[in-house]
Amino acid sequence: MLTQALAHNGLIAILRGLRPDEAASIGEVLYAAGFRVIEVPLNSPEPYESIRILRSTLPADCLIGAGTVLTPEQVEQVKAAGGQVIVMPHSDPKVLRAAKAAGLYLSPGVATPTEAFAALAEGAHVLKMFPAEQMGPAVVKAWLAVLPAGTVLVPVGGITPDNMAVFVEAGVKGFGLGSGLFKPGLTVDEVAERAKAYVAAWNALN
């Protein structure tokens, strides 16, 4: 279902700093704009409560995940809250195995081909290229030349509506969007406007 969600819209919303009291309204404007994967990093205030609210508020075709997942124990807490996707800044096999055993989707962070192949061997569904600013489209192209056909690379870090085109031309099938889309202090209307701009840029390229 993760690949289906990304096929509908390859943009993943990363809501670092989201508060539970704004989770429903932010989630609704993102869904309305076209987002089908939403991630709440665990270093946000009360992240499990926000995950619960998003899961209970949004339709089933929108996957809710957790980011910055660092331990197997956190994987269990994410699942208990209704989360479906485990997103990591790294590629710790212990966390990947716990997520796989829990029946959740795996999106580990990778920064080298060695890490990418190792993560795929552990069952990763999507590879989070992080930080994207340091790698760029030339690296994407080189990786995709050697990784198994169909591997989904999702650059995260510094992605704007204006710089997506070079990555898509290199073969990228999705992006993770952080502070360019949402950061604490933005109003719901401001997030909605940013979401529409990203989706318009994505749709123009696909």
C-alpha cells in the first residue's frame, strides 16, 4: 500500500514539531491537497497522540507514519498508536527487523550504496536519501544504475517546489518534505498554501 500511496502522490509530509491539538486540521488540509503519506517525527511534542489523531481523522488510503524512529521499543509504540510506516534517519538492522516483524512499512535513511543494499536486504520498502542537499541528482542517477529495478528512492532535506525537477529527471519517485512544508508556528492556511504549491509542482513533473 505504501507504493500505491506514493504512486498517487509521491510527496511525504514530515510534520516535525506538530502538536496534537493541530494534528487533525493540518492532516485534513494535507489530505485535501493530495498527500497520502504523513509522518510525525518522534522528537515532536506527544508524537504518539498526534499519530493516533491523524489515523482516526483521515481516510484509510492515507498512510500515517513516524519519523526519527531509533529503537525497537519505539516501533511497538508507533504500532500501538496506529502508525503504519517506520521512517528512520539511519538504517539500524534491529529497528528494521522490529518494524518488519510488526508488519509495518520500512523507510530507513541511507547515504551510501552500501547502506542502500543492506537496507533492501532487510526488507526496506522505500529508501530515504538523507540528507538530499549533500547528494543531489547525480548521485540518484548513479545509485539507480546499480540498485535493483523498481527501487524507490525518496530524497529528504532541502527539497523545494523549484528543485524537484532535476531529481525527477534522475529517476526519483517521491520526496520527503520537512520545514519547507510545515514547521511550528505556521497557520493551517499557510500549510495548505505550501502543500498546494508542492503538489502543483509534483503534478507538473509527473
